Amino acid sequence: MSELVARTGRHQQRYEAGYRLIAGCIPFKCIDSGGNGDDTPERIVEVLMINSASGPGLLFPKGGWENDETVEQAAIREAVEEAGVRGDLLHSLGEYEFKSKTLQDESSPEGLCKATMFALLVKEELVSWPEQNVRERSWLTIPEAIERCRHSWMREALEKGFSKWYADGMINTRNEDN
């Protein structure tokens, strides 16, 4: 098996109306707890977050959407590169605009970004992945993730996108192959 390598550089990066286009996901899994007293297991949702390479707080995997891939492919790639997980994209959680303080360039001089986020049901945690030397994985409950999330736009994706979708019974799940 060939070793996975993270993509680098901006030569294939997508931009739209001054925004750098970003793809990302909220990786999650469901765990059956010991039950709630009537022998019915209670399902607990945990989301996977990673440490930031540039400061405190935790993040969801995300990165640039490149010209040779769909937004879904970019989100899956970022999950593998940054968090070392594979799974199924189940639902689009919407688009979130934010301003990057560190990633400004000639196509986005103001550092404006637009991220499309997805729910990713984790099926596999890789032992080895491209950014394992700079990233640590943490499985957290949703309240813990909200508290430790570094960026407000990611917190919004978790609270308004993911949590609402999950509470509504995970309706509108994707049926396409990615």
C-alpha cells in the first residue's frame, strides 16, 4: 500500500467572488451506552476534533477545495489528511463564511473564506495518516465539542447544522456514492 501524503500549495485552489472555497466535515460516531435503566441502550454521539497547528482550541478537519475534485471529495480528503479517518458523507451541513487571519493571498486579499461542511459517519480510524505528527485526535460529546471549539463558525456548524440534523432523525441523508 502506498503511503498517504497531504496535498500542499495553492496552485489548484478554488476561489469564488473573492472567497477561498473550503471543504470540511464533522466526523462522528454513535456509541451505545450502558442504558437508561430499562435495558434500552442510550445512543451517545461523539464528534472527532483535532488540535490546531497554530494555537489553542480544537477544530474539525477542513481545507482548500481544489479544481480537480468535487466539494465532497475535498471534504473526504481533508478528513483523511488531517484527522486520519474514513467514512461516509451523510449530509451537507451548509455553508459558513469566515475571515482567515493567516491565509490571505492575491485571490482573497481580505482572507475571506466560504466553507461547505458535511456530516461524516466514521467507519475507519487510520493508524497512520499524513498529518499525524502535528495533529492529535479527540472524541468528544457535542457539549464538550461546543465548549472546546476554536472557531465560532465551526461551533455554528456543529450547533445549527449537525445537532439539528441529528436531532431531526438524520433526515435528508445522502444516497450518492462518493
